[in-house]
Amino acid sequence: MELSAAARWVEKRVRLAFNGVTLGCGMGLREADAHDDRATPEATAAARRADEKQSWDLISFEDLHRYGEFGWFYLDAESLRFHLPAFILAELNDESDGNLPRRLIEPSRQRDRLYSLLNLDQRMAVREFLLYTLSDSFYDPQQPMIRRGLDGLWAVDRIAEASEPE
């Protein structure tokens, strides 16, 4: 699929903002799937070994689709920072379920903790992705929610405030 100029710009912004991010101690998608399946500790460890840990852009769209929907619920801050750019690129390439804006915006008791490791550039890249979705008719039903997110959690002043060192 050929990306539009706007989608290519968002992709470039995401790639620059998340360049060099690794999984660290976070949970990979296969490991999250194993947890969701209540797998044995051995099977969970094997799933972790199979997860990509060094380069988020090596995670295939197929893996995001296969493990990502339920894996999202197991992500911690490190996991989210590592997987989020891959989810955004999948969304830009029409290789996802179209629910990423909802996942980024909907209220959650863990939301602040999940985004705690995102730096200013990464938060702005997420904002640019959400702004992009407003120009894509696929997201028309989600536009009111996306606009609320852009005026709330992903507003520039909130991003700047959240990105200030403590």
C-alpha cells in the first residue's frame, strides 16, 4: 500500500521519536499472549525468548495483529514505549483493527503510568498520529473521541507538562 504524504510524514516523525527504543524489562507481545493464555512458566519464558526486544520496527504487522489485541492489556510503560511505534505504523498501513486511537484516548486507571516513559518527542509523535487520523475518513466515527483526546491527554500543554523532568 502506498502511503499518502501526510502518512509518510507521521511515519517519519514516529521513526525519529522512537529510534533506538528497546523492550528492556518490558513484556513482549508473545509473552503477553502466554500470560493471557495462562501458560506455564516454561511456556511463558519460551514466548519471551521469541519476542523481538531490540528493534520495534522488526515486529511484523502479522505479529501485531496476532498478539497485539490482547497483548495491549498486559503492556507496562516499557512495553508500551517499545510497541507503540509499531502499532502506529501498522495503523498507518491499514494493517490493524483501527482501534489504536481509542486505546490511546480512553480513560484507564493505568493510563498515566503507561505513558510515563514517553518523552516529549514521542508524545508529540503520538499527537501527530492522532491529528492525522482526523483527515482519514476511516476514523470518522471516532472523530469526536479523537478530538477530546487531542484537547485533553494529548493536548500540547498537557504533553509539555507531562514531559517536564521531575
